[in-house]
Amino acid sequence: RWRDVIAHRSDAFVDSFEAFDGFLAVSERSGGLQNLRVHSWSTGESFLMDAADPAYTMYLGNNTESNTTLLRYVYTSPTTPSTTYDYDVSTGKKKELKREPVLGGFDSANYVAEYRWATARDGVKIPVTLLYRRGTSLDGTAPLYQYAYGSYGSSTDPTFRSTILSLVDRGFVYAIAHIRGGQEMGRHWYEDGKLQKKKNTFTDFVDVTRYLVTNKVADPKRVFGMGGSAGGLLMGAVANLAPSDYKALVAHVPFVDVVTTMLDESIPLTTNEFDEWGNPAASKEAHDYMLSYSPYDQIEAKDYPAMLVTSGLWDSQVQYWEPTKWVAKLRVTKTDQNPLLLRTNMEAGHGGKSGRFERYREIAEEYAFILWQAGLSKP
């Protein structure tokens, strides 16, 4: 006696829902963004909640009563701090309840967010979120700070991030590349960026960079990339794949010795990761494919970008020796004189040191490196 309430759609991915007496609220991913759909029980009709920005994220808030016409939800964008609303489905009116405060005289009118589509080398359209300060010239002179993750089906939503304003206020364009391996475009987006299709993650990142340079969003001589953990693997792969496209890369706790780690089943996470990367001990095809992109194994005698690599002594997910041996091999193999810095935090795990202010110090260290390489500060 099962029946469809919300029929399957190939262009949308249901994340969660809340059932009310008069309507159903559905959190869905569509068009690469997290949206909210309101479905009426009485009419069977539905609509998407309005968004004020081209790039945004909205999700269900704390709804404790089913017998109500009010839907509580949270809205945020690169220019909008997290804001909680009550939306009345009977009248179509919404009321702002709370907006997260931002210190330092922040004014969202000073910033511009865009949502663009870059074409990958296989013709697939890759969503890209941009943030820059109003008045920044998009004429090929602005430095670019590009971030991505692209693994485990983890989506990087365009939310408000106060710390990035430090770079944006100095003239940077901040870009989030919603590459394959995440789940921004649905389940297929993840399937096309894992196992034997993992290289799509790396080429997507490079192709987004080249799109932004070609369209004069970025200065080709001041392009910076950053990623952590599996995103650190991304940085390592990109460094081998397209070193001349980047002035500098930041790789936090990077998973860069892929084959060695995936052959060691004594590491707690290894066997659980076979579904993501493959099992090199059980499949020669999986082994050879991993080897073909593993950053440590693909180091060559050539010029590399400047790099800042971080690790944590107590990291149980990416053990400290993995980025350490990667840096050591790079130092004896690469042919350039660009800085290659290794920062091993002796009091940190996979997520950095504990404490809100310690996190800010680590971000400041990263930004100091980027500003130095961008020519905007002294060493």
C-alpha cells in the first residue's frame, strides 16, 4: 500500500523532511544548492522557498509542533550570516527571528556573491560559488583563493564564513569549486568522483581554475588552492597534474600516500575506506589506478608551486608521517626554489588544536602564507 508522496526526480536529491498537519517541508539538493520545498497535503502542489542570493544554503530549523502553519528554517549565503526565519505557509509571509552577529562593522552590501558554471574537459558543467568585495575588478588582476573537498559525497555548501573576509577585503576572489566526489548535484555526482572515477575530482578542480582565469576572474600568476584531508589529497594530485596553474597550494593533513595506507589494514579506517578508494590488495585494477594519482608516488623532477603543508602529531585519520614523507620526497625531487613549508602541530589531531581561538591562529598562519606568496605582505 505504499504510494509516492514526493516522486523520484533525477535532478534532485532529498536530504531530509518535516511532516506538518497541513504540509510537508522537504530539504532537497537541486541545481547544486540546498533548497526547501513546501508540499501542500490538500492541493498536492509544491513550491521552492525564495532565496535572495544566487548562491545560498537553506535548511530546516527546529520545528517542534506539527499543528501549525509556521515553518522555521535557516538561511545563509556567502554574504549573509546564518539567519533564522519563521515562514507562514498560509499567508506567504516570513519573519526574521535571529541573525548571527558579525563583529568588525560587517555590511553584506559590501560583498558580491555569484554562482557560475564551469565546463570540465569531458563536457560536464561544474558549479562554482564566487565571493568578492564590491568594487573588485574582474579583469584578470585579482588573486584567487580556490577551495574544494570532493570526497565521500560530502557537499561544500555556500554558507557564510567570516574568516574569509580577511582575504576578500584585501582584493581576493574566493571560489568554492563544487567538484565531483561531493554530492551537490545528487548521488551521481558522488559516484562519478570515487573509485575508478576518482580522477574526475582532480581534473574538475583544475578545469574550474582555468575557467576562472580564462574569464578574467583571476590573475593567472596569483592563483591559490586549499584543501584538507581528502581535500589535501586533491591538492597533492593537482600539484602533480597542473603545477604551473598555481602560485601556491595549502594542504592541511593531506592523505597523500594513498596506496601504502590502503594496503595497511591495521589502520582503523582502512577497511571502511575500500568503498571510497578501492582495495589495492584485492584488485590489481584498483591498485594501479590509485598508484596513477597517489601524490607521493607521482612526484616528478619538475617545478612545483610554493606549498604550505600541515599535519598533527596525534592525527588518527592521516598519520603525521604521511605528509612528512611526502614533503621529504618533494624536497629532494622538485627542481624549483619555491618555499615548501611543513608545519607539524605537536598538540593537534586531524581537526587541528582544540579551542576556538587556536583555530583562528591556524587560519591566520595560513593566510599569512598566502598573502606573502601573493605579494601583499613581507615574508
